Amino acid sequence: MTTNWKQAARRAVCAAALGAGTLGAHAMQPATAAPAKSGTPSVVDPKADEVLARSVEAMWGDLAETRDIESANMKGTITIESAGIEGTVQMWIDVDDEAMKSVFTIPGLDTQQQGVYEGTAWSDSVMAGPRVIEGDEAAQLMRETKFFSDIDFGKTYSTREHQGTEEINGESCDKIRLVYAEDGSEVTNWYSPKGLLVQQTQTAVSQMGEFSIKTSFDDYRQVGVAMMPFRTVIEAIGPPMVLQFDKITINEPIEEDNLKPTPGVLKLMG
């Protein structure tokens, strides 16, 4: 999921895509974007800001002004077709409390849960066990809880650089390089002429080391006044993984247990 709709739900998302990307690679370990090289000068490109503003209008609608979102709930399936693997994914986001939880389950392989609860980032899986996440990895995951960061792109990204256009799915898409002001990590996004996010690339780091993640977004549907991608394809290590959401809702009440960490993580948190 993204988080930040683009990071938490897409995108995702999204990246959500960070934890899901390594799941698709059968690693089942969270990943974090690799920091940019120190000393890289900031770039603020008016053409990039124009594209980002168009994207905010296209994807958020009136919510960009009202910000009338308290929660989001996403439910769907995971498919790694070439490996014959199918599973499920569910995500909950509490916007006001900046809390989130995602559960990825592939029967016979593993179940990974990760999230942010009361300011602590965490993960747990059958294979790796419970863990309190710290450092850059925690900062990345916590960023997914900042739901409106893409609306505030001027504050979120210290560098916003237009790098031309490339054809994706038969459309000429604007390519934008972004550097997060918070930690210097980089991401490159491609936006359709309508302003919809269609592709993202970044370098991620995890316990496996650095690797590239490419995420594609399509099957956009109206959810309230917002446009949200119901299909995400993640290409990292190993074969592509498809996340297909069949349900995305906003402002639906979230039970506290759906946000809490696992008992093993709560024990580590003390």
C-alpha cells in the first residue's frame, strides 16, 4: 500500500508494496527504500509540480480539500501465477491515529503481518517470528500511515524532477523523480495523461540486501470521490506478484484487534 494512499493501498500501497514485494519474492521480510546519496542537490521542477497537482485532483477529488477520511480497509488476493501460488491480503489503516496493519497469507508458505501501532513499527511471520522494527526500516513503514502526504507533495518531497515522458500501456506518461524530505530515499513515478499513477520504481533494502522493486497499478475504480487502483503488479526478486483487491472501503469502523500487533510482538513491546 504508497502507505499515504499511494504507499499503503496502491500504490501501494502499495506498498504496501514494500512488505508485499518481498513476500512476492518468497522472502516474507519487510523492505525499506534505500537512502539517496548524501549531498545530492534538491530539484524543484514546476513541470513536475504541475503533474503532481493534476494527480492529486484526479485521484483524490474533493478529499484533497476536505480530507474527510478516518479509515481505510482493503481486502483481496495474492497471485504468483508462474509458481502456482495463491493467497490473501487484508489491510487496515486508521488515519487519525496513524496506525496500520497488513496481513499477507500464502497457504503452505507463510503468513506475514506487519504494521504500526502506538508509534511502534513491527512485523511477525511464521518463518521469521515477531520483531520490533527500528531505524530506516521503521521510518519507512511509519511513513505509510501518513495518509495525506501525496496531497502535501511540496512538503513530502524535497526533490520533484520531471524526467520526460515514456509510453506505458499505449499512453504517454510523465516520469517524475521524487526524493523524500524526511530521509532522502528516492522513488520514480509515472503518471497517465489523466493524472493516475500507473507505475513506480525504487531500490529497497531488507535483510536480503538491496534490490529493485517495480510496481504497476491499474483497474482504477471510484471509491467515494477518490480513484483507487484495485490491481497492483509487483516485480522484485523472483516472479511477478499480483495483488487484486475485491473490496476497498473508507470510513468503515475498524475493530481495535484488527490494528493490534500479534501477541509475540506485544510481548517484545513490553
